[in-house]
Amino acid sequence: MLVIAHRGASAVAPENTLLAMQMAINMGVDGIEIDVHEVEDEHLVIHDRWLHRTTQVRGRLTDFSLARLRELDAGQGQRIPTLWEVMQEVRGQCSLNIELKGVTHVIPILRLLDKAVQELGFDYSQLLLSSFNHHLLFEIKQIRPELLTGALTASCPLDYAAFAHTLQAFSIHIYLDFVNPAFVADAKDKGLQVYVYTVDEVEDMDMLRAWGVDGIFTNMPDRAIAHLRQPVV
Ligand code: G3P
Ligand code: MG
């Protein structure tokens, strides 16, 4: 089961910062998940919706200029990084799951993916674009059908994994509270990878592994790796 750091190693470093990425890489993760927002229509920055999650400033990230955001301390002396800075940090070390949150334009993201492949040595298979906004994922697939997408859900739909199959997604990313064996079986039947968020407790890791889940997003990659990579007796 893959271990994907949720917002980096966010239990020990400020989430969505380069320090959180470095710590996750040092722990030996398979991948890192980050949240992306557009600022001033063109800049792609990594943070949750609300600035006060990491900084001393209250407000919505997208109401600030890039210049102002870059002045803020996101904790432990960290700055709010751009997507490009994260790609530079992660290159060659693990895969990157870019969760599109406050994003309305797909072209700038697609251009950056191409640049990461050309200039940083990423393989397209190491770059996964996910979103709760399935319209955005549909648009991406229409423009670039070969790119990997991950369909997010915080529910267990009546027709299980059908929505992700329709989207021709690579993976389905489902909230821990709503995943169950029937859902996993349906997704696997449809050829989808199943990743579950956010999983920090070892009992849940064992349960999900037994159900055939392919990966977890965790705030505690060190705990997950220590638990999941020990020999099964
Ligand atoms: O991508 C998995 C997970 O991060 C989705 O929810 O709110 O933690 O970004 P959230
Ligand atoms: Mg996320």
C-alpha cells in the first residue's frame, strides 16, 4: 500500500510547505499530496483555502496578492511555496499528487506539468492531478487524455466508483469515513486505483490493506511506513 504524505509530513512540519515536503521525502514516502490555488489568476501556490491555518493573517488565500503571500511566515520560518518550487523540491524523489482546489484554469497547470517533465526530469506517471471538481478533471482529460487524474469524493455514491470510471480517472480518492469493501471492489473491477484520506491510525491502515486499498494519504508518513513496511508474520 502506497504511503502518500498529506500536505507533506504535516504532523511535524507546517502543512504544504517545502519543509513538510523535505521531511516526507526523508521518511521515505512514495508520494506527496499538495493543495493548489490560483492567485491573481495566474500564479499557482500551495496552501489550504484559509491563510490562518498556517500564518498569523486571517483571510482567504485567493484574496491576497502573490507578493503579499510571499511575505508571510507559514510556521517554522517557512514561506508559502509556488507549485514550481514544490516540483523542484520533489523532483526525482517521489511522485506528486497535485490537488486542484481553488483552480479554474487548467492550461497553466498543464503547461507546468510539461515544464516539470522537460526541465526537472519528472515522468508523467509521477504527476497525478486530483480534484473534487470533476468538471475540471473532465476538461483535463478532453485536452490531454494521457495524463493521470484522481477523482476525489467525500461520499460513498449509490453507483460506487462509476463517476471515476466515467471520468477515465487513474485513481479514486475517498474519505476514510465512507470507504467500504463493496466500494473498493467496484473500483478495482473498473480498473481504478483506490487511495484513502486521511489515515493516521494503524488499525485503519490494517483494515484498508485487507480490503485491497492501494494507497493512503497520511499526516504521519513515518508512522505509516514503520507499520506497513514491517514484515507480516
Ligand atoms: O487529496 C486528499 C485530501 O487532501 C483531500 O481533502 O481537504 O485534505 O485537501 P483535503
Ligand atoms: Mg488535499
